[in-house]
Amino acid sequence: MSLLHPDRLFPAEPATRAIARRLYDGIRHLPILSPHGHTDPAWFADNEAFTNPSALLIQPDHYVFRMLCSQGVLLEDLGIPARDGAGAEADPREVWRLLARHWALFRGTPTRMWLEHVFSEVFGTQERLSEANADAQYDHINECLKRPEFRPRALFERFNIEVIATTESPLDPLAHHAKLAADPWQKAKGRPRVITAYRPDPVVDPEYEGFIRNVEEFGALTGEDTRTWSGYLHAHRIRREYFKSHGATSTDHGHPSARTADLAAAQCAALFDRVMSGPASRDDAELFRAQMLTEMARMSMDDGLVMQIHPGSVRNHSAQTLARFGRDKGFDIPARTDYVTALKPLLDRFGLEPTLSIILFTLDETSYSRELAPLAGVYPSLKLGPSWWFFDAPDGMRRFREMTTETAGFANTVGFNDDTRAFLSIPARHDVCRRADCSYLARLVAEHRLEEDEAHEVAHDLAYGLARKAYRL
């Protein structure tokens, strides 16, 4: 018996389910576009075998380890290395046994659906994970990983990925992307398969650890005097062009809020001097981030990079976890987010520019119908990113469509991006989204709100066409 039911996520009502099946059959084999994510470019540049099941499927995936942490499992016992070295030597088999022992925690979650897709479709396992079979499943996956067909590039081909974007800091030398650029595999189909994206948070957020040191390193990297406002801005332009030369089509901004500002040049220079002179006040840090979103939009007008704004996360909420393990360890928590007022300075300056493309994400679902859909439904510069992070799950995807379509339509959205470090979950995540979208469209057809031929066109757009257009791929 398969772990995956062929009608999973489709409507229970038979006639509507039949429509969803037909829609899904028309798109299920489309190539995957992954225009925003956090996979390691070294995987594709070096094409080395993955080391073991735990290092591949548990340790990079904060969806997995945050749930285990919620029930008292220690991060170091999962092999998550602490700054003092604890956890680095955890036995990967014991890490896998911990997952199996706590498998019931994932009932009803998208994490279970993604992992069972990986177990079934990638490794051919059809038995539910349990304590009793944990070692056998570990050994089976571990043996698979030693074979050439399970190396990163082979899986890339098997998953039918057309392009994948990683995300790097401006301080990253992009060595792996440079290695890829010299490899015939990278452009074997006439265009880059692995591209980068420009994530400037370490040098635009005065509250980011080591901000002043980062800005100075930024200057050394670009040859610009980044102790001056003009030199600092020019350094961004230089690095953005460098990222473009390695395939970048987008920037990404993980600010705490969506606030923007449009200060006069003298005010900008004075603000920059303040944040570079020592620990910035909270107000100055927020104002500087706000101004930098407008500056990034200005630069996007010139170089064509698509902006992605990901606000509304209180990142690294646990101070103890941040101090012991560093960033991105599952303790990022959604917060209420204002868009209408926060984005107005930027939109007053650039909002009506059709050549500017800004993709908005949110972790505050209450803003979908109240703010985001009305904004994207009128400003030509704005598009809605998909349900993201805590909401890239079947019900979250359904709520997103229900709350945005009547105001923004489909064309003002950008399809789906998987936003993950867990490489093997990418086809699973896209499959979940395709099924969820087909279920939503099937309901519109069944209620005579959309003709089925139109629903087939929309399904194709949501799975492929909108992302390709929005991210300028």
C-alpha cells in the first residue's frame, strides 16, 4: 500500500474531485521553477554524494527540528552544532531514531506529507516510519545515497527542475556559482540551471550582528568607501551587477516590518553616519531599513532585479537558542504586519512604474484581503508572493486563494516558490501546491464561476507561467 493516496488533497465531493483530477493531470508533469530558496549551491557545484539520511532530511530542515524541539528534544541531540561544538558529533543513526520515535508529532502537518512524498517517490519506501523500522529505513536510504542516481545533479534532473535560485549575502564570494559557470552542466539546456539571489540583510540592517564590520568588509570587497553614503550605495550597485553575472534575477529582503521611507539625500547621509557610528537606536535602525527598501527599489528600476519583501517575522525569538546555535534554528515567529501605511512612501515614488516588480510576502494572514490583495490589485509594481513559511500547507494555500483572488485575481500573483533548504522536499512542496490549486479551481468550475478550459489555463499559469514571468526567468 502506497504512503501517498492518488487523490490526496482533492475535494471529497465526487464530481468536483473528478474536475480536480483532470486539471491536475494537465499540469502534474510541468517543469519545476524554484525561484526563491535556500539550498546549498555547493551541492550542485561539487555534485558529491549526500552523507547520510539525517544530514539530508533532518538537520537542514527547521520544519522538522522545530517540532521535535517543541516536545523537549535537544537540538544538539539532532546533530545541530552549537557554537561550543556540542551536537557536531551526534550519531546520525540515533538522530534518525529520534525522528522515528516522535513521528506521531507530525500527524496532520505538511512536514509529514512532504517527508512521506520523499520516502515514497524518491526512495521507494512504502511503509510508514516507526521505531520498529527506523534502522531498516535508515539503511535503505543510506544505501541509495551512495548510488550515482541519488547525487544532487541526478536528482535535479529527476525532479524536472528547470531552474533553482539559491540566496546569498552580498559578502558571499559566490565561489560555487563561479564553479558552476565554468561547468557545461550548468547551461546544458541553453540557460543557467542554478542561479543566485541578492539578500543584503547583513549590510542593510543595523541590528544584524556585526553590521559595521560587515559594511567595512562590503567596502573592501567592492573597492568603495562604504563609510560614506554615496560610496555605500555604489557598493550595492557593484555587487548587484556581480550577482546578475551569476544569474540573479531577484533580490530578497527579510526585514522585521514592511516600513519604507523616502528621505532627502542629506537626511539619508546623516542617518547613515549615525548607524555607522556605533550601536544604532531602534528607531534609527528601523528608519534605515525603511530607506534601504526604497533605495533597493530605485536600483531595481535601473538593473531590472525583481524585489522580494519578506517582512513580519520576529526572527530568532529565543535569545538562548540564538546565542548557543546561531540564526535560523526554527524560532522565527510571525507578527502583525502593516502594509498600507508602511509601503506608501515607496509606492508614492515608484508604485505606478510598470517596469518595477515587487513581490510581497506575509506571515500575517489577516492582511491578505484587507491590505495585500487590494494593493496588488491596483499598483502595477506589486505582485503577491504565495502563501509562505507557516502557511505553505494545503489549508494555508486554500485560504490564500480564497482571500486574494476576488480582489487581485490570479495574474497579480506569482505562482509558487518553495523557499526551503530541504532539497528533496522541493517536488513534494510543488506537488502539494499544484493539488491545492487544482482543488480550488475545481470548486470554481463546479460552481459555474469558471469554465473548465479557463481553469486548465489558470492551473498552468499557477504551476509554471506566472513564476517564469514574475521572476524574469
